[in-house]
Amino acid sequence: MNANTSAAVAADSGLHWQEGFSRLGDAFFTRLSPRPLPSPYWVGTSRAMARELGLSDEWVASQEALEAFTGNIPLAGSDPLASVYSGHQFGVWAGQLGDGRAILLGETDKGQEIQLKGAGLTPYSRMGDGRAVLRSSIREFLCSEAMHALGVPTSRALCVTGSNAPVRRETMETAAVVTRVAPSFVRFGHFEHFAYSGQHDELRKLADYVIDRYYPECRNATTLAGNPYANLLQAVSARTARLMAHWQAVGFCHGVMNTDNMSILGLTIDYGPFQFLDGFNPAHICNHSDTQGRYAYNRQPNIAYWNLFCLGQALLPLISPAAESGNGEQEFDQELALAALEPYKTQFPEALENAMRAKLGLVDSRPEDRELIESALKLLASEQADYTIFWRRLSHHIAGTPDRAAAEPVRDILLDRPTLDDWLQRFDVRVGADRAETGRRMLAANPKFVLRNHLGEEVIQAAKLGDFSPLQALADVLSAPFDEHPAHESWAGFPPEWASTIEISCSS
């Protein structure tokens, strides 16, 4: 057991650990133990994630597991630590940040890191208290697993535990801990930290670790002058382009795309003030704290490129040899880094077009497809029609009969029926005789259920009263979002009027 861990008997979960991020050394983290919370209770559990980790249903439901995932007793073999990183927040350099309330327990032999979020103060908590509150923990738990079920690259969530320990935000709330899982929680900001502080040996050590562990193909690539660090930047850019295409296609707004919230593996991480679109408003801002609209839905792809540019700047000491300028400062040639970033400009639109073509059930590419996609989105935006319901009803229409009456559920969504009818006619021509199979593909690509803000709010309010059954029921539905789930038809309906009054901010 690590010297910093509690003297309590360790919980034997059956997990087997291997050395991962911890091999990098003390410059990258601080070893410490989670801080206990009184009288913990279960809030929600992902049985699918537990089984992927090799945890038995019986153990996950045990009191020992509850205490371990709250941070009250150590997991046998774990080596908890909090990592240091820096980053740009809302476009401004914020300096040193780090895991202010997240503690990494370690990496399992299945290649998954397990992290407790809300586990108490760390050296990187700054002015924070190291805690997470119940509402935000529930939202992260639900959305992590929902995004996975939608096929969007994401961190996962094993469970949420709660405690009545008070936590002050805008009002007094209660504490919770969400257990997060990912192959790695390394962020763009980890690289920025060592680049901006001039710790180039540590920067190289981190980059070599990431390449050898997650991007081994970059080591021997012949592209970009055979430079493995330039190839790493290009590979991360490609994954990020695909991630942005996933987000845009499913109507997901992240809300806080700071460089310290960007995964080096192209995963969705750090669920805070996120939202799935209700009405299709391309300029929608989901984060009440984002007063300038920097992270609006339609700006996400460009912000991702901006963040990649920051990553490229951080990697410059490794990508390009430094030369001494006239004033004695080091100058780096940016040409190779810019070349590594350049493919993003074509990869993102190609990935988005492919994702939208999949929503239309199309398996081959034709010149007219782009106009068909763009005109559909323009029509939805003109009336801010419900994004998820439109695509789902269109899927059922194509999977059913082609007559006008069968199109009524789709036509009911929009007031401009002549324009919609013209679009439907052109789409019918594009589909041709492959209608039933196209409809089947569309139903497998367009979810019936997404985690709308009002659904999250309803289960949060129930959880605050001690009723966690609605949360688990919603989690089960969101784990199979393309199925019909007739018992929960209301969760696939239009949001109530009060949904537009929900304000989600960075406070959690």
C-alpha cells in the first residue's frame, strides 16, 4: 500500500493494476489519498462499465465498493495521485491548473484509468474545495454513458456516490463522487504546462509516453519528415476532427472547450455545462458562464482547431530545433507543426459530411449529398425545429410507407411545409428503391433518446429527495438510445416550456 494511503484495510475489488501515468515521475503529479466523506450512499451505477472492468455485480453493490468509490478506503493495489497541467481557459492563458478535485487511482490491466472526481482537496485545487456536487455528478454520470451508447468517443462513468456533507456553490448543496474511466486522462494542457514552464525534458518524456502507449504508429511514420512529435500532433488532430463531427452530428454542445478539457486521445471529457440541442439553433450557447459565446455549438469545430494550434505550440520544442534570436530567446520553426495541423481543415468537414450522410441512411457518396444535408440543416435552423425529433421521425417515415400521409409526423415539425415537401421529394429520389433498408440504417443512426437538460433536471430533483430509481431508469434507456422503449415515450417528446429556463454554468 502506498505510504500516503489510509491505514484502513484496502478494498479487494479483484482489479489488477499496472504502471501507467505514474511511471513518469514526481514532476507530473502529487501522490495523495482521497479525503473521506461521511455516510456515503449509492446514487447510480453503470453495470456495463463495471463488467468491462471485470467487476462482479455482487461486489459493485457491496458496502466495501461504496466506501472505496467514495474515497473512504483505498482499493487494493491502487496508487492514487493528482496530476499537474496548465491551459487556456476561454482563450486566455490561465497558468498552472491540475486535478483540483480529481484523484487518479491508477491504470488497470485492461488499459483503463480509474479516477475519482470530487474526492477532496489536492495541491492543484487553487481556491476550490476539491468537491463535486450531486447535480453535476449525476449529469456527468448520465452523459458519459449516454455518449458511449451513441458511439461518440468519451470517458466513461462507473458510478456515482453521494453524501450529505454540505458543499457551497451558489447555494448550499451536497457532495458526490463520480468514478470516471478512460484509457487516459492526459490533456492538451499537460503538454502546455511543461512547454510554458520551459521543462522541455519533461515535455519530451510526456510525449514519448503518449506516443509509445497510445500512438506507436507515430514512432516510425515516414510522413512529416519522419518526426514522431509532428506525427503525434497530426494523429491527435485527426481524432479531434472525428470527435467534432460526432458532436455536431448528434447536436451536442460541450460548453467549456478549454485546452485543459481537451483529451489527447480525442475523447469527450469533463462534462460540465453541456447540452444536447432541443431546437436547432446553430448559435446556441449552453454555458450560462460563456457570456461571449466562445463555445457556441457552431463554433466548436473552429475552437477545436484553435486548441490544436495551442497543442502544436506546446510541441514546438520537440518538433522543430530551436535557434537563438538576436535577443537571446529561442525561436522555433513552425512550418512542420502547421503542416501537421493542416489536414484538420479537410478532415473535419469530410467526417461531418460522412456522419450526416449516415443520418440520412446513405452508404455511397454523391455530389448532391452536400446540398441535401445543408438545405435540411438550413430548414431546421430557420424555425429552430427540434433536432433529435426531426431526424427520428424522418427515419420512421423512410422506413415506412412513402405516401404523403406517412410524412405527416415529419411535416408537423415545421411551418414551412412547401420547402420541407420539396426537400422530402428530393430525398425520396436520392433514396430510390432502397427505401426500407435506408430507413433501417437511419433508425440505427438517429437516436430516439438523448440526455436533454430537462430530463437530467427531473432525475436530479428526485435524487435530492432520496429517490434514485428515475435516474437508474433514465440511465438504462440512454444506454440503448436507438431502441423504442415504449414505456418511456414521454422522454422522447418535445421539451416542456420550462426547459428553456434551465441555466447550466461552470459551477459544479
